[in-house]
Amino acid sequence: MPVTRTARDPNDFSPAASGEEELDESARKRMEVGLSPRRPTAKGAVQRPPDVSTLPIAPWVLSLLLVVVLVVTTLLVVSNITGWAPAWWPARAAGQPGKTSVVVPAAPAGGYRLRLTEEFSSASSTLLQGEQRQEWRTELLPAESVYRVQVWPGHLAWSLLGLDEAADYRLQTSVVVGADAPSGYAGLITRYRDDRHFYLLAVDGEGRFLVQMQDGDEVVTLQPWTEATFLNHAGSSNSLMLEDSGMVLRFYGNGMLLAEIGDLQYAPGHVGLAGGAQAGEVADVRFDWLQLFDAVE
């Protein structure tokens, strides 16, 4: 008769019997630690990376965008550090709103020695600060780096540099006539002896220039108001330069010769800045800087 086996024969190594016992033992141990008898089965579908053909843009486009970002970032860093920018880079305004950017030119190449320079960025100056009610007011505006001259209609105001008599020199400056009163004018005073004897060379906010001589109570016009296309109008700056060679006065606007005066009636004297108003509104004249050079042999 067949023998009924109730226990595993040590000599029986069949895979089925061994696997069943191992699984039971494993289930028992999992249950002892509070786990389910069997591990969850693996997912039926195998996971794989997404198909690149389904992405919204191609990978090479992403790479190109990254390169562009890196190039633009590099240009911004270089521009901020050095001030350099390629020709196609969008320009931006310099300076801060409400402030004047002071750009003082280099000294003449040769034949001149710098004697005095002012940039009007401090509270002190050789120029006059004061006022005559309803006639004129002069003041420094260090926060804007300007010397301001306000003049009421029909008046002329000036401020001398406070130096000894200047001879054989070059005086240059930059000035803006306020847009609210374009008939106002800015000028240079030279060969000043007193308030009844001097020369005045001026430009107004309408792109014109003038040359006068004050001879006692009489004003002698050597060059009436004359338009010059290279002079800027009110609200924009003009560079003014005066050269006194001892025999001839030469007056320049934005580097162009405006007038040449010989047969001078007055000996070398003091020099300075001036502002005036013809009619209508109070003129507002603002000088950005000045330089005085002595000629050298």
C-alpha cells in the first residue's frame, strides 16, 4: 500500500516543495513585524523615459536659448564694469534725472598752462554769490554742479573770477539758457576795468550771438544779434571760448569762430561770466564748469 508522507524527507530537494516552505517562512516573518504576508506585486507596465518627439520644443532649441542667455549676461557684466558696449547695444541715458553731468574737456594740446578750473560741485567758488532784488541773483548749486545766474528783464549780471589782470589767455565754459526764457543770454566779460568799461560776448537761447562794448553810459554794438546754425537753443548746452592774444579777441561757440575783434579800446583787465534777460521772462542761465589757461611761450 502507498506510504503517506507527513513530513519532508531530508533527501527531497524538489523546487516546488522547497519554494513553498520558504514562502511560508517568509510570510511568517513579515507578519511578525506587522507587514502583509506577501510583497505587493510589481507594476505590469514597464516605465521608460518620455519620447522626445512629444516634447513642445526640440532639445537643440533649449540649448540655443541657454547660450543666448549666457552671452547677454556676459555683455551686461562687461558693460557695467568697463562702460563698453557693442555698436548695436541699445543706448541709455547717462546721469541721474534732475542732475547735470559735468564733462570738462581736456586741457589744450600745447601753448597753454591751466591757471584756474571750477566744476561747481562744492559750496565755495571764486565767483560771486548774492542778489539784487528784482534784478539778479547768483548762486552755486553743488548738488547739480552748476553756477546759476538769474536775471530779471532788461538787466545784465556778471561775476568776475577775482584774479589779477588777465592777458594772453583762454577762457572756456559750458552753459545752458533755461527753456522758460529763450530770449535770455549767457556770455563772457573781458577787459573789465569797471562797470562802465568792458567787452561782452554772448549767446542766447534762440541760437544767436552778440558782441558789445560798454563805453561809459553808451553801449556800442560791435556785432548785433546774429543767428548761427551750430549754436544750440534754450535747454541745451553751448560751449563758449574766449581767446585774448593781447592784440585780438576771438570768440568761439561750440568750437566755431563767432567773432574776431581787433583795434581794442581797453587794456587787459578782469574776466568773468555773465547772464542777461532781454524782455518778458526772468532768464535762468546755468554754467556747468569753467577753465582759464595762461598762454606760454
